[in-house]
Amino acid sequence: MESGPARPGTAPSRSISRSGLKQQEKDCRSWLDSHLRDAPYEIVGVFADGVSGKLDQRDDKALIEGLVRAGKVDLAIAQKLDRYGRTARVIRDWVREMVDKGTRVVTSDGRIDSDDALEFQVAMPTWRTSPSWNTS
């Protein structure tokens, strides 16, 4: 990654509520101001698909990926983890793809930051059935 000003882009959102989108952008901008307070940065785009996260082909997600491939985004930020995808696997794969291309991926709620010293992990709940629940 080049040195110089950070160039964040915000991740696609599935919320179509205007107030929901405004709050997501506000949370992301607050994170940027807090964590990049002394570093100059330029927001290269705010992206909002307004479609279900179940869909793999989302126009604004494709725009972010194109900007990342072109080396124009150093950091992708979303309010919450589920803005990156619907399942843990989709989120993990997308984050790894972005990181492999040199882009830091974070959420403003603190659930993920690919720049953490430890291997990043997607924190998603897992459910297991207890052996005591077996009726056989």
C-alpha cells in the first residue's frame, strides 16, 4: 500500500431507509474521524445498494471491488459486519479478498479490523445442539 493519505470507501448497505443510511454514514465518518484523526484522508465514495445482502451481484459492491483492484481504496468501512455479506463465509471471503489486494477492512462498531495484529476473525455466533438434547 502506498504511503500518503488514506482513501476510504464505505461498504454497500442493504438498508433502504433514508434515516438508516444517514446513521450508517454518520457512524462510519465518526470512526474515520476518531481513528484517522491526524491523518489526512479522502472519501472516494459512499455506496448503498439498497438490495438484499443475499444477492451476490450488487452494483455498488462491484464498484468498491473495482476501486480496490485499481488501487484507489486503502480502507473499506461499514457500520456493521452484515453490510459486507449475509453469511460468515461470504464475509470472510470478501474481507480476505480485499485484504489480499491491500485494502484494510473495518466496521465502525468494532467487530472487525483487518489491521489487528492477530489474524482477523469474523465474529459470528455458532449454534450447536447439545448431546443431552438427543432423544434416542
